[in-house]
Amino acid sequence: MSMLADEADLVAPGLRWAPGFSALGPAFLTELQPRPLPEPYWVGRSGSAARLLGLDDSWLQSDEGLAAFTGNLPIAGTRPYATVYSGHQFGVWAGQLGDGRAIMLGETAGGLEVQLKGAGPTPYSRMGDGRAVLRSSIREFLCSEAMHGLGIPTTRALCVTGSDARVRREELETAAVVTRLAPSFVRFGHFEHFAANQRDGELRALADHVIDRHYPECRHSDRFDGNAYAAFLEAVSERTAALLARWQAVGFCHGVMNTDNMSILGLTIDYGPFQFLDGFDPRHICNHSDTAGRYAFNQQPNVAYWNLFCLAQALLPLIGDQQVAVAALESYKTVFPSEFEDRMRAKLGLAEAADGDRQLIEGALRLLAQEKVDYTIFWRRLSQAVADGDTGPVRDLFIDRAGFDAWWASHAARRAGTPAAETARRMLGHNPKFVLRNHLGQQAIEAAAARDFSGVATLLALLESPFDEHAGHEEFAGFPPDWASTIEISCSS
């Protein structure tokens, strides 16, 4: 089936469009059309994301939907565009960047932006081909929905389509397009771009747009003597702190936390060389390109603060006072540890804070790090141990049995007085059975390359509700095979 972009525009049932970001004008974006791919096919679809759009499910499965979300046929009411931004990459100013392989279809009347990633080159592709490969598109699709299932703020993924068109990365691969959704795809780097070029008028217009659409409370805040831009910076800092706390609690490594990969809404965005920890190693580096370890797991909270400082510098022309800008970042230092302890307390099944909780949390993490115990399996087995009173399966994860026994006694003493069933229920609701481990994604990718998409569908179903038992799917919750440690993921992933 070959579909050409000059055919009549499609009407997508349930989708209505609004101006949104495009109303800011040509200084912020370039209008352009996606480039068609030959003979597209469906790889995966998220019914949950489709319902967010109010999109007719049968249309999403149709040939017309396939054409539209591959970029082969325009959708009526859309005026696609790519946006310009700049940023710091691996701590170094990279200058102008932009949507090099992402093309925005537009914003729906319900307030969600719809974006095609891999739909062809843009003026910001920097000599790239503007394409995404099947491998990375499946990873982004599954992880976007997995993070949503875990309750972590994230962009969403509606679908993935593939094509046998060839794309060269480290080797020849096949092309794919992932359709992403978010209330806004604005990044820290959008602000850095206009600040670096001393375009204060555009900087103010962008800040006003984001505040009015997504942070209206900042217009009426009494913080910083009513300085809305400082209040905005503080709100972004606090959302970012809460996001990082959730990443650390679930053992998620982003892998490439450049300022252009940081969402102004505190969403997880740009799934490239990510990884959920297998054995717990606080210094784990998931990005093969990160030779200096800048984005190691235990560095993520500090890097987020560094990125926020870059955002503060960009907003300084609007805030007007450097000391006020620095003060607007201060709450990050209290919100992150507080949110992290709350997340970890929930994993321990504790409803209220108490003295000694930090020591209990740190004790568990120290035990895990000493032997690189599997992070997800430990927390799930711990939950089951509280539920049924049998510590054997979780105790068997440790060589230092005495160390675990001492910690278990402390945990038991801390939760004394609360029924075990209540504690276990809370723990099972915060300690997932399923996460998107690298080897699971790799198996689904290899099957999909042979046009078998059942692995993608199975993983999606498990990851949408990762706290449920899903009887009959135990192999997806087991230890990673030995070969999993040989998987290398990089910025091209």
C-alpha cells in the first residue's frame, strides 16, 4: 500500500485542532510537511493514549490512520511545523539545535500536542536524515507508556509505524515513526535559544505563552514580590525535583539529560539511551556514549539542578535580578529529598513519616549496592514477604544474610502496629512487578524486525499495569539473562 502526500487531506474522527504553540509565529518554528515513507505498516498502538485524544479506535487501526501517523497523508486542520531551540549537551553549549526529526502536527482542541518523530528532515536536522529507526521507536513507544503505567510524568506515545525504507546509523536499519503526545513539548532549550541570541521579546513571548497555558497560578503568586517569571522558575524547579525523585525511586536512568531534553512541564521526554536498573549500582551509566559518566544514575538529581541553573540564566532578562533567580531554585534542594523519601517510604509500605525513616531507606539501598542486588525484584519480593510472612525469597537475594536480617528487623519494628495486609497492599501498589528491562525491549525489537509484533503488544499490556500480577507472564518479571549486560545503548538508541 503506497500513500502519497498530495492526496486529499484526511479527516480524523474525534480530532479537532487549535492554534496552540504555532500562534507564536515564525520566529519559533518552521512550517513544513512530513516526508512519506513507502509501504508503511503498524507496529504498535496504545488504546490508552488514543482515548486521551478522543480518537476513534477503529480509525486508529485503519489504512487512513496508518497513512496519517506515518506522515504520508495530511490530517485536515493541521499545519505541521518544527520548532527551534538551543541547549547544553554533556555540559557544553551546543548552540542552535531544534526539532531535527520531530514534526508537530499541531495541538488538539483538548490541549494535547501531537508530534511525529522520524517523519523526515527539518531545517534543524543538522545534516541528519530526520528519520528514526524501528529499534529506537519501539523503545520510546513502550517506555513512554511504561512510565505512565508507573505513575511517572511523561510524554505519551500513541503508535509506532514502520517501513522497509533503509536508514543508516551504526549499520543499515529500517525506518519507523512514533507519534508522541504531550500538553507541551517546550524544553529548557527553547528559552536558552532566545536568551543566547539576546532576543528578549521572543523570550518574553515564549515565557508568557507557557505561563498562561500551563502555569497560570504564577500570574497571581505573591512569591518574589509578584514576579511571575521567578514564580514560574520556582514552579518548574519543583516539578523537576518531583520527577527526579520518582526516577530515582523506580531505578530509572534517562541517559542523556541535556538541557534540550528537559521538559518545561516536568515530564520525562526523549527516550534514547534509557535503562531501568537490573543490579543496583548507584554509579551505573546506561549511555554507551557517556564516557565520563556525567549522566550516571546517582548523578541525575544534581544534573537536573545544573540544567535548572541554565534555565535560570536564560530567564534572567525577564526576572531582572540574579539573586531572585537563584532564590527561585532553592526549593529544589528541599523538594527533591522530601519527594524521594515519600516515594521510598511508600515502597516500604509506610503511610506516615517518622524519625529514622531516612536511615531505614539508606540501609536498604546500601545493602542492595553492596551486592548489586536486582532492584525491581528485591522490592517486589520484599512486598510479598510482608504479605505472606515468608522472607525466604527476598533473603535469598543476599550473600550477607545477617545484614538483611538486621535490616528486616528494623523494618518490621517500624511497621509494627499496622496490619501486615495493609502494609503489603501499599507496597504492592508502589513496587512494580514489571519494568521495561533492556533485554525485554531487545527481544520485542528483534521479533518486530521479522514482522512479528506480538512481543510489542504483550509488553505494552504488561507495562500499562505493571503492579498487577499478570498470571502466566512470570518470565517477563524474572532476572535478566547473562547476555543482557552486553546490550549497548547510545545516543543513537
